[in-house]
Amino acid sequence: MNARKLANSICDVLIRNGFQALLAGGCVRDLLLGREPTDYDVATDAPPNKVMEFFPESVAVGAQFGVILIPRDGFKVEVATFRSDVGYSDGRHPDSVLYTKTAQEDVQRRDFTINGLLMCHDTDEILDFVGGREDLRAGFIRAIGNADQRFAEDKLRMLRAVRFAARFGFEVEAETFRAIRKHVKDIDQVSAERVRDELTKMLSEGAAGNAFRLLDQTWLLQKVLPEIAAMKGVEQPPQYHPEGDVWVHTCMMLDGITAGSSTTFAWGVLLHDVGKPPTFRSAAETGDRIRFDGHVEVGVPMGEEICRRLKMSNDDTEQILALIANHMRFKDAEQMRSSTLKRFIRLPKFDEHLALHKLDCLSSNRNLESYDFVSQFLARTPVEDVRPPRLLTGDDLVYMGYRPGPKFSEILHAVEDAQLEGNISTREEALKYVEKAYSASKLK
């Protein structure tokens, strides 16, 4: 069983019971583009209650809109009843749903022509009532029917138009593009979670640079991420950044994010230099060259505000902020003490830090010396040398006569430092080290 077979079997059951059933939307588009669909949808004239009757395992995920989810063997297919939607007062959901009997009526409510295609599951015959095949061939993202109306119905469609155009390397058709700019102010009506999810898809589908350039061209970037829009025109010292300003540099890094990259890595790449615009100082001001003193320290709280605004999880926020906070540390790696370097590479998901640094270098002066140094250190250093077993605990310090308190963490940190430096390796050596270095701190 796979998702296509599940979708086909659902169509078979519906047709045997006297209803129409067709593969619909993105899966048809992807099949025509020679891509493996990530999921399958079925459109039918069977009402939701009938669909649930035929498939007892089904779940009513959107029954009020005629959408039923059918899970089986680890796969799932959404089955939607043909409908036409009436009114979108909230800019997302239809005020009322009218079930229809024809697929032709149903596709008129969908967003873009390339997503309005239907396919007979058994013959692969394509039903195209909106010109989707022609737009696929021409490489256009075109709203179905009236573009203004489509975006008024669901404002998120503006971001989706950008994402699809970037993902497929298509162009947003002129009237659709114009309508996005006309309605751009309305993107504020979309929930933070939906905006976040759409931006995350843009960042992780393998065309992030193109997506963000198009966000800028459609005027959406200034609305959804003004901190990124502020990077435009912020010059950088050419000896370190021959590629251009902060915006150009960031887009080049976005170009290097491969499809399927983690959410935190992709957002870390986008936000790593977010503190540069507010910390810019010209060569005339500094007396030598353009500088961004403190851009990391400024960028971390800015990144946190963005993550909170977009309602990212605490875990994702923590990692994204760590990527911002640590991205400049690589330049000092060769001068770090062994203990400092080992602690550095112990950062959670250090592979993301290293990958971000590599992208940073390749999108600027292309100097990979620090990257190579850290990579080689990782390759030759055993895990037990990076994370050795603890030699002493707080209980040991109490037994030795030390007063519990803030001094404990300093002593234990110093013991681990000596261990990471290779100066001590046994419990006995650790006890002697503490006695010698901290005897004055004992209780009298």
C-alpha cells in the first residue's frame, strides 16, 4: 500500500457506490510535472456522511467544509465533496458551503489554475476546466477566475503564490501579481501560525532565495518580515563581503539551503545577520571600515521577537537563537583553548552551526579555513574526549569541606576545563587539582 494506491482504492469504492471520484489538486499537478506527490486528495460528489459511512476509519477534519480524512497503513488521503463557497467574511473560511454535483463548479473555488486540475484515477485522463495544463507548460502561477476575489477569500494565497512560483521556477502571471500588491496590506489578517508555516515551507523547499526575492518584489516581505526587508541597501566591508549588501548576502545563503533542511537551520540562515541593519556604522564613522559592532548581541533579541511573533515552539526558538548567537565564533576557533573548542562543538545540533558557517563563508569571501579546522577537529577527536565522564560532583566537594553555593559551579567548571585540556584524567587527579587550586575556599 502507498498513498496513490490508497487514493485509487477510495475512488473505486466511491464509484462502485454510484458517486463520482477524481484525484484532485496538487497531486495531479505534481504528476504532470514528473514529481512524486507528497500527498493525494480526492474530490467527489458523495456527501461527507456517505464518505464516512463507506470508510469507518475516516476522520471528520473539516466536515463543515466537506473534508474527510481517510488514514490507512500509515498513509492518509483527504476526500472533499464538490462544493462552491459563499462569502469569506474572515478572509479564510467560507461563510457557507453549497455542495454541488459537478467537478467543474468545484474547481472554481480553488486558488491557482495549476492546482485546479483533476485526474481519473484509473485512466489518468486529465480534466482541466481552468487552463491549468497550459499554465503548467508556460510556467505561470495564475489565480483561478478573478485574482482579487481569490485573494480576498483567503489572504494566505498571496504567500502561497510566491511559494509555488519559487518552488517550480514559475512566474506569477501579471494580473495575479498586480492583485497581490493590491491586497498586500491584508496579509496582516492571516494568523501568525499560518504565515510562519508558509514561510517555513518557502525556506525548506529548495528555492528559498528565489522565494524571498519574490516576497520583496510583491511587497509582502516588508509586511511579514520588516527586519529582513531592512537588510536591503545596508552595505558591508568589501574586503570581507565582495558579494554586496546584507540583503544580497542573505539571499545568496538562502540559495544554498537544500530541500528538506531542518526548520531551525533554515530560519537560522535567514536571521543570522538580522542585527546588522541597526548596528551599521560607515567607514567615515569608524575611521577605518564599515562595522557592525554588537550585531550578534542585538540580533539575538531581534530574532527572539520574530520567533515569538510567529509563535514558533520554544525548542525551535532556542536553536534559532543559538545559531544567531554563535555564528561569529568560528573565526576564533583556531585560537580557542582545547576546552573552549570542545565546549563549542558540544552545542546541541552543532552540525547546523557548522553548515551555517560554511554557507556564510561560501556566500562572502569564500575563506573556509575555520570551517576546515573545526571539521578536522571533529573528525579526529573521539567523542569521549569531547564529552568525558564527570570526575567530581557537588557531593564530592561537600565531602572535601567546601560550602555549597555559587563557588561549586566555578570549581566543577574548572575541573572539567582541566580534564578537557588533558591535564587531568582520573578522580584522584581531580581531587588533587581542587585541593591545590581552591584550598582557600574551604570551610574554616
